[in-house]
Amino acid sequence: MSDWTEQSSQTYRDIADVAVPRRQEMTASLIAAAPFGAAEPLKIVELGSGDGRLAEALLTVFPRATLTALDGSESMRAEASRRLALFGDRARVAAFDVAALDWWDRMFGADLIVSSLCLHHLNDAKKQYLYKAAAERLSPRGALLIADLIDPQHPASRTLAADQWDAHARQQADALGAPDLYQRFLAERWNHFRFPHDMDKPSALFHHLIWLRHAGFTSVDCCWLNAGHAVFGGFKQAGASAAPLRADS
Ligand SMILES: C[S@@+](CC[C@H](N)C(=O)[O-])C[C@H]1O[C@@H](n2cnc3c(N)ncnc32)[C@H](O)[C@@H]1O
């Protein structure tokens, strides 16, 4: 599983509420972008599901959905299995290596493929192959929605992303009454824009959108962006277009 270790899983679980900028808002944006009504039966696949929080939120918002949560970390799968047990056979948790190809057919017939903070472990070429594989396997109404680190292209935007990330981490630690978690965030050198690590390979948002379009998604969008973290994705169906804004509205 690339360079992500069980120690990385433990560290992430310890500091995620501080280390992920506006985590709830990011997750809520991803779920709100899913182009489905709450009562629809859906097949969802999650890539790099961690301890299962996004899966839990999706299964709650879409009560007729089933979800397969895939992750490479044994402790993360154990946490996710515990968290998702109340959903019975609507939730499944399984092992995968996101960089391998042997799990791709799990995406067959999915209506929604989601991933939060995992795909930046793939290099540019593997992201492109994955987007194509997802587009080919999703149902005709399907969507691939991703929340992830992106790679700011200009030094000024990179500095801004780094500063915003630290500021969110500090604020979130203060709000939790846990300043030690901010110190841990700093000590772990978690801010990729200050301390790039070989295992993290975020790509430019512009490239993601082009790759999704080339993969066969009809509409591609970024729905949320903060501190170098973005929610973006591709939709196989274009959907009805919104009325253009009037100049006097
Ligand atoms: C930063 S955590 C994000 C977890 C969760 N999606 C969230 O948003 O809270 C990254 C997740 O990706 C998983 N992961 C990292 N590299 C992986 C790989 N090569 N194959 C499968 N899973 C991987 C880790 O086990 C971990 O659960």
C-alpha cells in the first residue's frame, strides 16, 4: 500500500478533525453534489474510505443506497466496519490497493463513486487511467465525486493554500479546546504545501477537470475549494442547464 502505513492511519485518526480544513463543509459539499434524489436506490463505491465517516453520511442521506467501502489499511477497515455495522448489508467493507487494477470491476454498475483524501497517492498517469476506468464502469446516470488535495500552480496560490491550511488547523484545534492537536499537526509536518512528501502527488485542479472530460464525463465541475483542498468530479449525464443569470437579477 504505497508509503501509507498503519502508523499513518493512527496519526490521521488522531488529528483529522484539526488537520482537514473545514472537514464537515467539504464532506457536505461532496454529498450535495451527488445528482440523485434522497429516495433513489443507489449503488455507491468509496475509494479510500478510512474510518467510514463519509460512508456513514452517504448511507444516512440516501437511505435506499448500498455502499462498498474500500481501503488498504486494516485498522481503517476495522473502524469503518464498526461504524457502518448499523447499516447491515447496505454496507460492505473490503481491502484494496488504489494503485492496483484488480479491484476496478467493483465499480461496474455503480451510480456514484466517491473518494476523500486518497487519490492524491496516485501519480498523474494512474489518476487518468482510474478516471477512464470509472467512466466506463459507472451506470449511465453515474458520477465520480472527489474531495482531495490539489496542486496550486502559482507560488502565490501555494503560499495562500499553506497559510490557510495552518490557520484552519489552529482555529479547529482552538474550537475543540485541543491546542495540542495543532502542535501535533505541526510536528507531523502534515501541511503538504510546506512539507511535500513523496507519497503525496496532488495534481492541478485544471488537469483533473481535463482528465475527467477526456475520460468521458459529460459535465465536470469544482464545487468547493479551500486551503488547497477541493471537491470536484465528473457527471456522465449533462443534466438540465440552469437558466442564465439576468443582469438585473
Ligand atoms: C487521509 S486518509 C482519508 C480517509 C477518509 N477517506 C477521510 O476522508 O477521512 C487516506 C486513506 O487512504 C488510504 N490509503 C492510502 N494509500 C492507499 C493505497 N495505496 N491503497 C488503498 N488505500 C490507501 C488510507 O488507508 C486512508 O484510509
